[in-house]
Amino acid sequence: FTHTAERKFQCTVCDETFKYRCSLVVHLRGHTQDKPFSCSECESSFTTSEYCNPGATSMRACDEPCPVPPKHYAELGCKPIVEEGQCCPKRYQCPELTDRDGNKCYFNGNIYPAGAKLSPADQEIHSCSPACYCSNSTTPASFRCASIDCFEFFEPAKDDCIHQYTLHGCCAEKSVCGKEKLEQLAQCYLDDRQYYEGQRMYPKEEPCKFCYCKPGFDNSTVGADNPNCYETQCGLELHAGERIAMGCIPIYFGNHRCCPISWKCPSDSDEVIVEGRLEQDEPTEPTMQCKFGKLTLNKGDGVTSDDKCVECKCTVPPLAHCIQREDSLAVLGCDVPLAHYKTMHCQPVGSRPDGCPQRYDCPSITAHDSSKCYFNGKTYEIDQSVPDQEVSQFCSAICYCRSANPIAKFRCVHVDCAEFFSRFDYDNCLRQYKPNACCSSGTVCGEERKKLATCELETEIYREGQRMRFKGNPCRTCICSAGFNATAIESDPNCYETVCGFELFEEKQVYGGGVPVYKKENCCPWEWRMPKETDRVVKGGGKPATDPKLQCKYGSLTLDVGDSLDIQQKTAGGEQMTCSCQVPPLLHCTLG
């Protein structure tokens, strides 16, 4: 242009995922010309073009990229609110979630009465959870869905075969096998890996997106501009609608903030954390606050958490959310098995930087009455019975406390399961169980087995009724059931924590001065070790405790945290035993 032109860049919000479309407006001699300006529909980072600034009337760049928006906001229908002159939204506007009708279900902006099926359009979004309907058998109402058996889950992988998928299909549409047939397909490359036409691809740098290999696939971007890449749908309202209605907030794993791994629900013990102090700050603008149960949090405030590896904060109002540390798997157990304390309902006291309690308060140990029996946090008088449902998982029944020397003990009837006395066809049949049961509830064989719902947990496939155990948490068990969601195990009634039964059968060792001996793959103590005259203390590097409650007592010995026993003991299988004081009052031993 040879004439002076007034140039302005105008950006408008396209949708709730922070996408902006920018246009260059040129005013020339009284005429206005709108010319599209290529900003590649800048996403949340706002770095694609220096001119992509919402509501911009000048060429000012956004200096810092915006934080990735929490996934739950997009799926709950919340809209970003970007104030004038700002690049990133500081808050969202969300529908009322806790005021919803408890007899109805909500999904994707639609309301479903009890008994109503998910609409075809909504069902298409989650084709792997078919036949969903709103059930008011729970309070509040929630969706119930079937599950799908995909053939590719059960056939062995072959080097010269690939599975091809469609956008809204759960299972593979077909398989293509043979080198010649594969060479005829289009090929894609993503993250230094080769794919064939129809295969699903999961970008490493975009954990909440997936792509399809199609002719002309461009691996230079997997964002909004790539027509073959899509946002992962977590189905939060579908699988955790009752939690959302109860005011629970999602827990994400570290920086991998695609779908939540669990939920934190309000409790009466919750308190607000302001800069590490348990107090409330002066209230700010209501729109910049988060509501959580009875609490009102200003932006930046946190919520107390029983789990030291989970931090919950009001980061982007109006909903707080939680982050579980990525190193939590190493910290949660503190490398110290604690199942014995939990089984005896000992109370944790204090905390350490590594996430462990400083000690446990165990009245059944420190104030033990030898004329009484103890089990699962309860005290039983002589001749008092334990409810059968509390001992059935240990293949026991009719347990009652009886007098014995030197310590009162339980007497129980042992239950023999039918499956203990017959051979089993593991290749053709499976046993089904119910939570906390000793014996199987039934057996399914042959073609009938293929009709059962399936569950996937940690890359393993299970069928309805089978027990599922976690590789990193041997104390957690789930029973495979239709609609199982591995991201919502905390609210799944078919998932439960293991209760150890040592108080029923090993009272002399447990309350006679013994300490638990663990194997790495087991939740409960493998056995109990009694003190020996030859035991000697090996001092560790820690400071001597000034509080006797922060020491471990073992026979005539007193150990500080970090101290161990000088023993040269091996099992018949050659396993070395090591014993140390880690979390008082009991030291513990491990075999390995």
C-alpha cells in the first residue's frame, strides 16, 4: 500500500478450549477490509503469533504461556472467562453442579431422568461404554453402562498384523495381515515410530490427544490444526456423576493431567490452608473463590489432605482440584509396610518429610489386656462372638473369644471351599468371586465365559467376577464388573482394601512381643518373628530419640528410628531377613 493504513488485530474466543481466531482489519481511505490473519487458531499457549491476544486493539504479545486448563472444566461445560487486557482466563463459569436433581443424570449438557438411555449422539462419544442408562439405585442417581469385548484384546499379537479403527468405534473395525497388504497401506510417523493406515497413535507430548494414521498425516502438529487428531474424552459425568454431584474434586497424577485418577470428597475435618497456615485469609471477590464442601477458598488457598502426596488447591476458580505427586508411588509406602498398623486400627501421629507418620498409636499393643481378644480395631470379651461377615474372607466362621494362657485367643470354625477338593480347568473355565469372600460364588466355562463383561487393569484383561490385583499396591483388590472404570476405583463398591487376619490366628506372636515379617509382593505379614537372646542393635545414622514413643521396643532392646538388628538369619529357601525400626512402636522385618 502506498497510503497510510490503520491496522488492528482482533481476536475472538472460538470455544471453551482457549482457541482464538484472529483477523487483520485494515482501514484505508474510509473503506474497511477484513483480511484473515493466519494465527493457526492459537491455542492456550498463545505463542503461535504475537498478535493473538483476546480483545487486542494493539500489537501486544502475551509474555507467558497459559497453564493447561484442567480437563474437568471442558467436560463439565464450564466456559473460560478472559478479562479485558488479559491473555489467559483466571476463572471459569460453570453450571451449578451440586444443586442438580439427585434423581436425574447429567451428561454433555443433557439431562436424563431415571431409566432413560443415553442419546445416540452422547452414546457415540463413549462407544466403549455402551447401553448406558440413568439409574436411581444410588443416591444421587448415576449412569450404568455395559462393557464391550473387543476381539483384539484376546488374540495374541502378530508381527505382520495391525488393527484398524474408526473415529467413533470402540473395537477395531478389521485387521490387516501380511507384509504385502501392509505395504499397500499409507504409512505415518509419530514420535520416531511407524504406523499404518487405520492405526491409533498416542502422542507423547500431548497425553490427552489421540490420532489416526491416514493418508497425508502431518506429524509436525498434533494440535487443533491436525484433522486426524482428537481430544480424549474422559466421560467424567458418565463414570463419576455421583461424585461430581456430591461436590468432590478430581485428583490428577502429576503433570499428566488428562483424565483424573481419583476424587477427593468433602468431609467435616477439611480445613483451609493459607500459605501453609490453617487459617482463613480476608475474603476476596466471590468470583475468584472456590467452594469445596463447607469451605470457601480464595485463589491460591489449599485444602488439608490425609494423603501427604496429594495437594489440593484453588488454582483456577470456581473449582479446586488436586495433584498427586509423580513420585508418590515411591513415597506412599515410605518403603515401610504398614498393613499391620492399619489392620489393628492404630492411629498415625505426626508426619515426616518422606510422607511417613512419625509413629503410630496402638492401644491394643501398649495397653493390651491379656484377658481380652482384639480384632480389626475392636475389643472382645470372653465368649463374645465376631460377626461372620467380618471373618468370612479368612475362610472362618463362628469365631468367639475364649480364655487361654498366657493370652486370650479366638476359636473359629474353618470353612472348606468346594473348589479346594476338585481339579480345575484353567484353560476353559474361570471362578467368580464377590468382595471379601473366601470361596468362589460360581464357575463359568466354555462359550458362556465369552459372554461375560471384561475389565482392563494395568494392561491385563479380566472377566466379570474375577479378582483383579494392583501391581504397585498389593493391599488393593477389585472384582471385575460391568462398567468398571480404572480411574474411579476409590468410588467403586467392588474395590476394597485388604484386611489382614493375623489377630485371629497368631495372637501369641502379635501380642507376645513379635514383629511382622513381610515379603515384597504380599500385603499382609508373611509371619511374625519373636525376640532372640542373640539379637543385637546396629546403630543407624539417625539422632537418638528424646521421646520414648519415637523408639521401637523389641524384647530387651530399644531401637531408634534407623537402627536395625544384627542377625544372620535366612529362611529354608535361602531368603535373607532384615529387621529395622522405621515407624515406631514396632520394628518390622522383610524377606528378600
